[in-house]
Amino acid sequence: MPWKAFEYRGESVWVRVLETGKPIVRRGLVEFRYKQGAIKSYRTQRENFEEAGEGTGEILSDEAFGGQATTPSTKLREQPAVAADEQTIVIHTDGACSGNPGPAGIGVHIVRPDKISEISEYIGEATNNVAELRAILRAIEELHEDERERTIHLYTDSGWSLGVLIGGWKAKKNVPLIDKIKARLPEFPKLELLKVRGHAGQDGNEEADALATKAVRIEDSTVRERPR
């Protein structure tokens, strides 16, 4: 399906549309990307968009738009090998970027048996892929030494990140960051990296997304812990 330029919060973005130029609405949300050739998609309500240039928004085919298609979730594992119980640590991570590259932030939502940790961190200018990887790394860095033998489920909606970390994909960029994450994974042998469908209403994923976008919006970082 093609892409059409619309206005969103005062800036031009690209919206997934039908051949007629009408936005595609799925589950009440419209897919959009901030920049031509961008990789990461975002979703929001249709009413948040305005026609660009008084109805003359440019329409581009997928080929002309560039970027990468969303990785099919069926190729990545969504269900953990070990079912969660009351002692399982469940983590959701997300990265956000206004432009690609552009101001970027990460969100990390960690649920332990006794508390919930929420990290919203502004990382400066970066690409979407870097933000996604930085979020995963930050999550691993938040784990404690006495949690090495705990069952840990770490979810991300970035199929690309999972591909380069555990899927055998060859990365052309961000190799040092990827290698740094890979070096940390063996420290937690019961940690599983899992795919979650973005913007599907799953607890944890929505919170991580909000934390990442908040960091971009305020260009600052916050950390919060609360009892579960």
C-alpha cells in the first residue's frame, strides 16, 4: 500500500493509505512514519491528522517511499519456552525517534514480583534502530546479580533488533552496540528475548512506548519505581 503526506502535530509525516489516498484504519488506529525512508511505524487515531497542503499531499508507492517493511511477527517467537509464574521478571522495551535520525528516547518497563520500574530516557540524536537496541541494553543493565538464575521474559516490538541479536541476521550498522548486548545475554541464561506486536494493547508494551515517546517529547529522562 502507498504512503501519503499528512500534517501531524505541526509537522509533515507519512501515512499508510489506500490507492485512493484514504488512510487505512485498523483497530481504530492509523499507521504513520515521521520521515520518508524511515523504518519504524507509529499509530494514532485518524482525527490527529490533517491534509497536507490543502488536500494536495504527495502519494508515494512502497518502492518510492523506501525504508523497510515491518517484520512479520510470525517469523519471531512471541510465546516463551518457559511459562511465566509469580517469580518471573517481565520486561518490555521500546525506542522512539522523531525523524530517522532525530531526537530519540527509550522506554523500559520492568515488572518484578514486588515492584514495577519505569525508565524513560532521552538519548539525544539517534536512529530508530539504535533507540530500540539501547532500550534492550538498558533493560539488561537494570537486572541484578542475584537475578542471574531467574526466569526473565524481555519483550520488544522491534523485529529487526531480535533478528540481529538472536535471529542470525547480518547487521551492517550498529555492530559494536549489537555485540555489547550479545556479550551480556549469557549472564542471564534464563532470559528470553521475545516479539510483541506493537500498539496491540498489551500490558507493558503500551507503557514502554509511552515512556519512550515521553523522553522524546520532553527531551529529558525520568526513573520511577512503585510497589506492584
